[in-house]
Amino acid sequence: MMLGVGALLPAAIAWGAPPPSAYAASAAAQARPLAPAQRLERRFLQITAANLRFQSEASRLAAARSNNPAVKELANTVLARQQTVQPELLRLLHLRGMAMPIPSNEHNKVLKQLGKLNGAKFDRLYVDEVVLRSAQADITNYEKLATQAEDPVLKAWIERQLPTLRQEFAKAGRALPNASLHGQRAV
């Protein structure tokens, strides 16, 4: 015989277990606002994780679709970094009770555009938007948080990542020498 949740709830309360809403109310009563540094660290991790996901999805496309050897090499470099960074980033997110964010509308828009393009137009969009713009934004965010983060583990992780990001950015500039940097976004 199977009992529904409605039948189990009164039984749980009768045994002395508080109803599920009591847990939420208790947790809400005990919750404290995050300090500004913690909010900044959480925002940084959200942006970094979203950018990493975006860069890896676009780089998979570039590795498969580009005919330019320099762009393919750049995509493989981004994918290699993603493979080493993602587990560390996931650990940093999970330590704060966070999950990997969903892609932003801006990221989805660029991925759709990449899906429709081929050849030099594809390469240009990939290098300009995915690598140069995104990497520059990452570098700016990492540098900012390196000076403002309070978490020593996060700070050390940022300092380990910065040289690799800078090398990737320089490599992107060499992959397509006339690539441009349209704008930046920072934390």
C-alpha cells in the first residue's frame, strides 16, 4: 500500500518532527546577509563560471568547424584550460553552495551566430567575441578580485589563473592579427 505525502505529513508531525516549512522558517531566521567581499566573490564566481562555459562551448564549435590552423589551435588551448579549470571552479562554487550558472542571453546569442557562420566570418566572430572580448573581461575581473578577495583559497586560485588568461589573450591576438576588442564587461 502506498501512502501519499499528505498522509505522511501528519504522521511525521505526530512523531515530533517539525513540518518542512519549519525548516525553511528556521533557516530564514538564522540567515545573515553576506559581507560585501563575499558578495563580490560570489558574483565573480558566477561570471567566471558562465564565461568558462561559454568559451568552452564556442571553442568546441571552433575546433570542429574552423579551417584556420591558428584558430583551431586557439580553440584547443581554450578547451585544455577549461578541462583543468572547471573541476577547480566547480569546487569553489560548491564550497559556497552555488551551482554552475546557466548561459546568459548574450552568450546564447553569440553561440547561435557562430552556429550560422562558416569560414573567415566564423573565425572572426570566434576570436573577437569569444576569446578576445571574453578573455579581456576575465582578466579585468580576475585582477580586480585579486586585490579585493578575502578568501585566501580563491585569491591563490585567481593568481594561478591570471598568467594563463594573459597568454591565451596574447595568442588570440596572433591568431587573427586584425582582430578587434569591441568592449569589456567587469564585475
